[in-house]
Amino acid sequence: MGKADYSIASQEEREGVIQILQRNANHIIEQKQTQKPEKLRQMVLSLCERIRSGDVITGKDFEVLIQLLQKRTVV
């Protein structure tokens, strides 16, 4: 099981990941690759808050993070 440890990342690195997440989520929504755009937005918002606070992301949240970074639909 993987993990993403943002406690050691700089604020600039965290913001870079957040920008990528938001851009990819918007792309998924624009391409109509999700049936639940609001749920996707909530998931991204939650992940962004956790990244900003320097959390360690594991488990299902880690899998969702990876899928979004790869522009794969999660919902």
C-alpha cells in the first residue's frame, strides 16, 4: 500500500500538486468522464486541504490521488 507524505514537501511543492489535481479534475469534468461532477469536486477539495496541511495520504485516499494525477475517472 502506498502513501503520499506531504509533511516534508515545501509549500510550493504542495501548491504544485494541488494545481495539477484541480486541472485534472476540471479536465475530467469538461470531458464528461464522470457521472458525478460534484462528488469529484468534493473529493478534490478534501485532498487539497489535506495536502495543504501536510498530511500523509494513505489507503483509498491515496488510490484516488494517484488516479486523479493520472487523469483517470474515480467517480
